Amino acid sequence: MAITAGHAVVCCDRNRRGGLKRIVLCEQDSVGTVLASGGIISAFPTVDSGGSAAAAAYEFQFDRGTAGFSANASRENGSTIITVELEFYIPKVTAEINNRLNELATSCGIFAMVETYADGCEATPVTYKFILGWDSIFEKTAYMEFASGEQSTGVGLQDANGTLVKLTGEQGEYPLEYSGTVTYDASDVTAAVQLG
């Protein structure tokens, strides 16, 4: 690959926001045929275990201002690896939350669709969405795994009570933007989400 263009920083790039707005997670065997071109994933369909186009992804909500991802590149012996880490904080310690954490901890490869607060320079700005754990080099084998879940009730009345979750993986490319559809059941936040 060669350098094909430069990069300009425009005014709306200087007025940017950090953090994540939404996280949707699914397992490795819940993804159908992915369509990617030019650094953008246009289709990332989630399917059920029978292969039908059914929702098999789930939104994981978190405390405001606690979620973000990082992508750090390192080059060795002529190859570049991007280490991707997704972090978010789930408030409270309950049996229901621990059941979700146990599912994450024992999953067999995780992909994440994350929506950032940052938006473009369009007249009606659209936020950016990215897929973590899939790239056009390693494809499904770039999945992320549960790295840690630091849970604490705290000791004082005003201490934090919850779990800091970290998912990590290695990719051959920086995270690709996602332009496909995301369908939610607005009446039930625990319901499955469809990525298309």
C-alpha cells in the first residue's frame, strides 16, 4: 500500500467530542458475510446459530463518560499489529450483571460495534460508528476477548460500585468505520440488536 493523499484538519475537526455513545457486542459465530471496501464496512450482518438473519447482538449500556476504545500500532519484523482495547464501566454489582459478565468472560471471540460522540462536517452531522475485532486482513480471527472485569463495591457510601470491563484483541488494520444499519427494540433495552 502506498500513500495516496494528505490529510487536512478543518474547523469541525477542532470542535470534536470524545467518548462512546453506544456499544453493541456479538460473538464470533453470530456474524454472517461482511462487506468491506475502502476502510468502511457497509454490511456486518448478525445471524442466529441456525444461520437465519436474526438479531444476535446485544447493547451493553454503561455509566456516562466511562467508555472508550484505543488502537495502538506496533511494528516488528516488517509487520504491523494494532492492539485494540474497549473499556466501559457497568454500575452496581448484581446477580444479573454478574451473569452478563460470566457470559463475556467465557465467550469465544467478541466483535463490537461502537458509536462515538464525534461527528462529521456535514450540514446534518452523523456520528461515527466502528467495528472492533474484525478487519479485512484477519477477518473473523481478529476478534476481541474478555481481558478483565475489575469489580468492586467500594468501602464507603460514596465509593464506586460496579465493574470496569476491558475487551482486547489484535488486528492487522486500524478499526474500520461502519456504515451499515443498526436496529434496536426501543421498548426493551435488554432485547437483541440487529446489525445489517
